[in-house]
Amino acid sequence: MLYVLLSSLIAGLQNGVLLRTVLDPISGDLADTRTRYLGSRPVKLFRIRMQGNQAVLAMSSRSWLSYYHQNRFHLTPLSYESLEFASGFSSEQCPEGIVAISTNTLRILALEKLGAVFNQVSFPLEYTPRKFAIHTDSAHLIVIETEHNAYTEETKQQRRQQMADEMQEAAGAEEAAVARELAEAFMSEEPNEAVFGAPRAGPGLWASMLRLMAPTTGETFEVHRFEQNLAALW
């Protein structure tokens, strides 16, 4: 399967390799041939349009988008399920989309921000990452996380316990039982800081930690927390 993309001739091979050769528009000569292994299945090519220009969607065990952006050729993997067939798609809601088949379902895709990294994975951290180093023996990451205007986990628990004690002390004799139940419920509830945000500690207060994690899966193996107001930066 062959396609011409601007000055490049793109071919998908049965062994899962994509071949790209620069085509001279005047003489027709082929030069600067490059190959890229896309996956374990034969490569199928589908012509689409991105931002008014021609692009080619290459499908193997993974899907790749080949296109020119700012006079540079890009071949970018798509972070999506394996696709089998595709075609350009245009509608009022999606001017430049892709209609594709994945297993037994029909998918409509839209790609944005050409030139950016399509294939990326984010791993949430507790504090702002300041610096990291690679552990040479295990290839794991040692990450320094430090946050200003933040409490450590130990300080958060101490403040929650203080607030629960104050709730019970402020209650009268008749409300002691109710206040005790409210304090216990308050202590047992885990606040969702990802949704509501972490409590602000005030200027000059720091929280910091070291994390040992796998860069490919994001799994955390060990965490060392520093005391309140100790800030590790590098």
C-alpha cells in the first residue's frame, strides 16, 4: 500500500514496517529512505486531512499519524485502542475528524494540537516535583516533591484531631453524645483533595517528600516524608 504525502512516498509493508522515501518533484528520484517499525501486523494506510492539509493514518497493532507540520515531517503514535479501518470524516460539529472501526464498534475521533506529543501518560504526585534522579541499578525514578503553603500528612492529622476535640469541648452536656458522633465521623472521613484541594497552611510553611517510583507504570515503591517546614529542593 502506497501513498504520496507532499514530497514523501509512504509505503506500508507486510512485516509491520513503514517506509518513507523523499520523492524529488522534478526528476522523480527517490532518496533518503527511512523505515519505522509500527507493530506486529501488516501496515494499512488511510488518507485523511488535518488542518486543511493531507495526512496519512498508518495502522498496525498500533495506530500512527504521519503529517507535515511547520515544514517538518511527524510520525506520532495515537494513544487509542487498536483500529482496523479508517476514513476522513467531516460534519458541522467535527470539521476534520476520523471515522474508524475498532473490533465491532464504530468510532469517531478528532485530533487537535498538531506538533504536540500525542502519546503521553500523566502520573499524579502529592506535591510539586522539584527534581528527579534515575536509580542506575533499578532504572527507577527518585523524585523530590516540595510544596509551599502546605501541611504534611502528619500535621493534617494533628489539625483534624484538634478540630474534632474542639467540636466536643464546645458542645454542652445535652449535646455531648451528638458532638462525639460528629467528631468520630469527621475523623473517619477522608477528604478528597483532588476535588476540593488541599488546605492552605500559610506563607513560610513547607511540606516535602522523596518518592521512589517506576517511570513506565507510575507505581510508587517507597515514600520518605520530611517533617513540617523541611523543604527539599535538590
